[in-house]
Amino acid sequence: MSLAGISVDPTENNRAMVDKLLLPFPLLSDPEGRVIKQWDVWNENDGGIAKPSIFALRRDGSIGWAYVGRDFADRPTDDELFDSIQGGA
């Protein structure tokens, strides 16, 4: 299993976030929001930021599990996330 994050922040900001939070996965940069818009998680109402979203993809590219929050504070619990990774993808 591989894990990566995608953010609209510049690469330098993402690198600093990975270092600060000691993230065990890469944080990729999508400054134009292409992937975020393509996956329909762009939130124009909150000033053009992504809704908090997690997609667990199977090896064949299909979505095994998805969570898309309503706003910046709507996120899955740790238990929901870990259960989805173990069973959904």
C-alpha cells in the first residue's frame, strides 16, 4: 500500500509541513487545483480550497473508499480512516 497527500500549496510549503508534522508519506503539490477540481472536491465557497477528502484507491485504480467533508473542519475520525484502509482498499 502507498499513501500520498495532495495540496494546492506550493512545494516548499508542503515540504515544510511534512517536516513539521513528521508525515510518513509525501505531500504532493497541485497549485492550480487540477486534481482537486477533477475529483470534484474543490470548494469555491470557502475561498477556493479543497474540501477535506480521502480516497483509498485499489491497485486497479478504482476507488475502494472515499470521504469528502462538507467544510474544512469535517474530517473522518482516526478509527474511520484506519478501518477503511484495512477493509476498503
